[in-house]
Amino acid sequence: MNEDIRLMKGNEAIAHAAVRYGVDGYFGYPITPQSEVLETLEALMPWETTGMVVLQAESEISSINMVYGGAATGKAVMTSSSSPGVSLMQEGISYLAASELPALIVNVMRGGPGLGTIHPSQSDYFQATKGGGHGDYHLIVLAPSSVQEMADFVGLGFDLAFKYRTPAMILADGVVGQMMEKVVLPEQRQRRTAEEIRTQCPWALTGKTADRKRNVVTSLELDSAIMEKNNERFQRTYKEIEANEVRYQGYHLDDAEYLIVAFGSMARICLKAVEEARKAGVKIGLLRPITLWPFPYEAICKASENAKGILVAELNAGQMIEDVRLAVHDNVPVEHFGRMGGIVPNPAEVLGAFTDKFGVKFNDQTN
Amino acid sequence: MAKIHGAVVIDEERCKGCDLCVVACPTNVLLLKDKEVNDRGYHYAYMAQAEACIGCAACATVCPDACIEVYRVVEK
Amino acid sequence: MELNQIINPANRVYARPALLDDNTMHYCPGCSHGVVHKIIAEIIEEMGLQENTIGVAPVGCAVFAYNYIDVDWVEAAHGRAPALASAIQRLNPEKLVFTYQGDGDLAAIGTAETIHAANRGENIAIIFINNAIYGMTGGQMAPTTLEGQKTATTPYGRRVDLNGYPLNISNLLAQLDGTHYVTRQAVHTAATVRKAKSAIKKAFQNALAGKGTSVVEVVGTCSSGWKMTPDASNKWMEQHMFEKYPLGDLKDAGEIIPKSK
């Protein structure tokens, strides 16, 4: 095996994976805790190797609009930011969705609201999964919980974005962005040629030739009848994504008496809690949604059939819990455990929540 | 001395009757129709004094709707 | 000589450019946008650039520019056209990339994108229509609205103590190291149209030659917004607009042109 194994931060893995995937352009603006994405790309100088464009924009607003322009020409383009910066990008993300353009947006979440804190959080779940900007749209939202997934989801995100002509988001958090782990980087791919873009993306702005009408990328349509049809087309795409692209990972679901639903860095903590609980005689299972949209409603419903209760653990005040409740239709008690403001809990606190919310007793192993 | 003959053809349906060609014409060839309107309801431009046209294309150059074609013959 | 002898394809000296779409433009009668669209279509045709051009349309009256000039277009969010154009040009360096923006788009909501694209010296052409008013939304104050000028949001005239000063953004852009060519033109007479056309052609040539950012401001009218006839608008523009926004080159070949006065 010639696996290219490295030790690096999640943010750095995003940058390396982008170059390896053959991304055409990255446009970003520094913000903690994700600045290493841009820093790493500038240090890698991919314009010398793959020809990838890297540009530090004057703002997140400009970054996302550079992505919008680049995506309109059929190029694989991306940006990254953290929560306040992603708020600034919402207008552009709405335009990307409305213009049916593929692109990848990375949000390495920090605590809010407002300027909030630079410490980790998962409080942009609503923003990421329910649209975020104006209008009826969804993003494909991938939630990595390891540095490896930070690297892998760059390629997955672009593949899905181009397959469905819709923007995708990697919704990471400050823990996954900043922690260092072993990562196997993907093999270097070539960027697509102009000819490949012409054939694979007939909608792209490649220059109007005699053999086709001019291509126009726009989100504007003043004819309400056509605008409704456009919206219906978007919704059909979303239905197709919901039918085909739900991803999640289950741990000890078969015999679980209680279930934890958690994503991203919180899922790692909860996995440790599950192991501790089992040592202490309580059968807890973990379901980790990998796609936050489309959300694994059915999988959660099925996994909870024999459960006495579900704990939704998040680094926020309770956001994904709304989707979990929709999944189980009030058939199972659903409780929330969350920390905010950049606090990252330990596994014992998660188990403590089981005692508080469900009265679960764990065998004391300390004696 | 060479004599210059000009003429314009106005796309009457495209014309919005803005009057800018009338103002731009150095030989007072053009006017807007006083009563007649096109399908959009505009009093469109026409050659009121065709014989004065020198085909200079000033009218067409300033026309925002590109509805004027210009023809020119230099008689030697 | 009879008219039918003159009107003969062999004698045609001026025709609608082939790259101007057959669609009737949505602009009001006498609108400057139509003239600028026409000369852009002529230039792209003359330079043989149809297959090599990507236009970036703004938000404002020219939002539908893509309905009229037969090249590939993207319609930007309000003010963001220079950001789109920066990325499009860097990702497609062989293409002619130009933005088409009004005063609100370029000099109010998109000031940051405009200044930073120009300051990076992006190899793009910016066509900037300055008619001192927001046309599409119904004639509100623009950053370039003149002192004392009445608009829907300055019904008693722009007061600098309330609304600040008219923004001369082209002078500002000329100061930036990234701009190669900054000029101010008009399209109200045949002579000014021809000059404006030369200026836009030069801007396109500069962009293709990788010389940095070129900006062509076209001082125009908005007869609906100004509530005057097109001809009266042109006269008002000459009397009032040209004083604040005098025509001529502000910068050429990277050198600032000293004021002639």
C-alpha cells in the first residue's frame, strides 16, 4: 500500500483534499477557527501544480460571489468560513441554489450568536439545514467528525454538488477543524479540461458558440408561472436527494435500550460515552447523521423502535432535536443535552444527562 | 462636386418615440408621427424631409433601441 | 435620386448589430442603457469576441442586459459583479470578462467589491452607467445624485448635511494602482457615442491584454427618474452632471491625467 498518511489539522486536510480533488478555485477570507484552510492553500501554491486559483477576498460577501461567478463557468469552486462569515454569505448561497450551481461551502462553526466566541459550536445547524438565506432551498449538508472525513467530504461534497447541480456544505465545527489526526489523503486528480466542462456542464458559461444559444446564469424570473415551475424543479431535485443521499453511521444500534443522536465532534464524545455506558451495564446506541440534510429520519425512526428514550446531544441549545422529534413522531421520549458558548463537554456529562433526563443508573465502576 | 444622398429605414414597431434621433439629425429630416402610433402606442419617427438626408447616421448612432438603418450614396 | 435606389443593401452604412438580440429592450424611451448595449454589441462583433466573452449583469435597470447582447452572461447579486468577474477571469484567463453596472450597484452597495477588484488589478472591464438615480426601483437617491437634485427619497433635493456628498467614484478608482484606464464618457450625441465606443473598445483590449482593470463611466440620463423628456434630460445632463462628472480620461496607461483646468 502506498497510502499517503499524514498528521494534520482538519482545516489543513480540507485544503490538501481540495488540491488533490482537482478543485479549480478557492476564494476565502480569514476567520477563526478556519483560517488554516486559506493559509494552507497559499502555502501549497497549487497554481504552480494543478493550476488551481486561490484568492484571498476582501470579505465573505465577495468570497461567495467569486464562488458564484466561478461556478457559473462550470468550474469546481469552493470557499470556507466560520459562523459569522457564513452569515454574510447567505445571500450568495441563495443565489447559487436558485441558479442551480454546484459549489462547496465549508463552515467550521464557532459559538454565536453575534460575534460570539472563537470556540467550537454546532449552533448553525438550523442555518445550514433549513436554507439559511432567503427562498425555498436546501443545501446538501455533510457533517464530518474526523480529520479523515474533513478530507473525504471535499470530494464527496463536489461529487454530490455536480450530480444534483446544487451547492453542498461541509458543516464542521471548531473541534474537527483544529484537532490533529492521522489522515489518508486522496490521490491527486487532474482538474477537468475546458472540453470536459463543455460536455459535462452544457449550462456553463464557456463562451457562446454557433452550435448553441447563449448561456445565461440567473436567479431572476419575473414571470410568476415560470418562477413557480423553477421552484417545482428545485423541489424535485431535493426530493431526489432525500431519496438517494441520506448518510449516517450507527454504533450498537441492534440492542440499544437508549439512543444518542449526535453529529460532528459531539458524536465522537458520545461514542466514548456509549462505550463507558456499556461497561457500566447500560445498552446505549449511537446514531450519527453524516448528512444533516437530507436528514436520516427513517434510520432514526427504525433505530428507536425498541428504545426507551433518545438523547440528542449537540453543541447548541437544541436544534437537531427538532428533526429527531419529527423522525420519531412522539413515539419515544426525546431529550436534549447541549453545551453552548464554546464549551465542549466530556463523556461523563453525556451519561449524567441520561441520569437526569431518563433516570438511568450506571454501575459505579470507580469502587 | 459630389452629391450625397442618404436615407434611413426605421423599424417602426421597435421605435419608442424618444425623439433623440429627431434632435440629433443635422438636416432636420426626421420627425415623430403626430397622430399615428405603433402597436406599443408610441409616436414613431419617420423621414419627414427625405430629400435632405445625407446618410450621416447621427440618428442611428444615438438611437437607444437600434431601430434605424442608414443608407448612403455618393453621386460623383 | 429615388429612395428605392438609395435603400439598397450595397449602400447600407449603419445597421443594427448582429449581436444585439431581436428582443425589444425593456428600457424607457431615450434611455442611455440602450445606446451603451448597442455599442458593446458592435465592439464584441467587430473584435470577433462572441465566443470568448462573458458578461456580468448587475441588479438595477440593466439586470436584463443578458436578454439583449448575444454572449454568455451571469446575473450577479446587487453590487457583487466585480467579485464574480474577478473569479471568472482568473478561472478563465483567455476570456474577455466585463461587468455592466449602474451607480447604485457599483458605487453604493458594491463599493467594496468594485474598489477591491480594481485594486487587485483584475483584468476585467467595468462599464459603469452613472445616471445619478435608482431607475429600477422608481427614482430614489443614488450615491451619485447631485446636491439639490430631487429624487423619490430626496423630494426636496439632496442635502449634503442629511445625505452626504455626491460620490465621484471614478476619480477614486483612478487613484488605485490596479487600474490601468479610467475614463468618463457620455452617449447623448453622435460624437460622444463614437468616443464612448472607442473607450469601451480600449477597455476590452486592455482586459484581454492583461493590463489590469479598466473602468468606463458613462454619464447617462434617466428621463423617467428625472421626470423630463429624453431631450430635456440630455440638456440637463450637460448643464448639471458634466460639472460634477466632467467627461474625459482620468487615467490612461496607468498614469493619472492631470486636470486640464
